[in-house]
Amino acid sequence: MGLLQQFNAFQLKLLSELSISEDFLNHLDQDDDWSFIVKIHSLMEIAISYSLQNNFRVELADVFNKIDMNNKSYGKMVFVRKLGLIERKLCDFIDLLSEMRNDFVHDIRKIELGIAGYLLQLKSNKSDRYNRWIETLGASLPAQIQMRDNKIPRDEFVVTIARAIILTFALDTLMSIYMQTNKRLSDREWELQLMRLGEEQLGLHDDT
């Protein structure tokens, strides 16, 4: 299954509203871990800015675009957390993603590690951030993961498939933002939008 097929209709609709092309998504499959993290983080930042401007005024778009993502006093994520725009686990994910992105961008030695190597280095350095990654990405997983005849500790499993889990969290964030920014739709408007999206997915919609 190609990456684009993992996006549902609502996520794709939000991406369209963000003026992000399908080529951007398809190329993620081909990117190395460094490019993948930088692009996913950029996507999250654009989506968060979009959420904020829709909860205040569209005229403030340029203002929110210029605000730092993770400044602890006045960053975008401070607004998101205070207003409860997305759930806590997604906020925690974005905070960690920002830290990884900054480490990758500002220390070229991290580039060669990749995502798994980066997490394992945190573990070897006994960094609290390693535990935060495992607790955030593996929150819904049991302590031991049954894989055929073997049981794998949760942290090893999370590290092994961290890239896929990061993508899943990013998709969940997009879905959450789409649902939140459209919460003011009336029930009938929402029903019509669902029907239209369903028709488009099934190839039943006729624009003529």
C-alpha cells in the first residue's frame, strides 16, 4: 500500500486546504529518515498554524505563521494546549518531534543515526527523553509484544517501527485538526459533507 492510500478523505481534504500536493506525500516513502522528520515536522507546523487561525481570525494567519512552534512561554503549542485544540498525547508527540527535528537539523552527526539510531543513542545516554518517546509512541501497547513465537519488549518494538508510528501520530493529528476546525458545521452540513466525500471515494460524484 502506498503512503497516499493511508490517508483518509478528511486528511486529504485538510492537506488540500493547506495547499500541500499529493507529490509531497508520495515522496515521503522515498525519503531518508532525516528528510522524513523535517518534512513531517513542517507539515505539523503548517497544520497547527491553520488550526490556530481558524480558532481566532483568518487575518491572523501571518502572525501565527511567524510564532515559534515550541517556545515554552508563547509558542504555537502553548496556544494549542491551553485551548485544548488537540488531545494531550498528540501535543506530547509534537513536542518530541520538534526536539528530534532540532537535533537532526543542528547536529549533522545525528543525520547518519536515523530515527532508530537516534532513539537508541538517547537510551544509551540514559536520557529521560527516551522514556518519554516510548511512553508517548507506545502508550497503547502492552509491555510485551507477541511476534509469532517471540515476545518483544515494548521499547524495542517501538524503536524498530518508530518511523511508521510517527507517521500514524501525524495522521491522527491531521484528523484531529480537521475535526476540530469543522466542529461549527451544523449536523446537516456535516452529513452532506460526509456523503460528498463518500461519493468522491466511491467515484459516484458527478460535478456536471
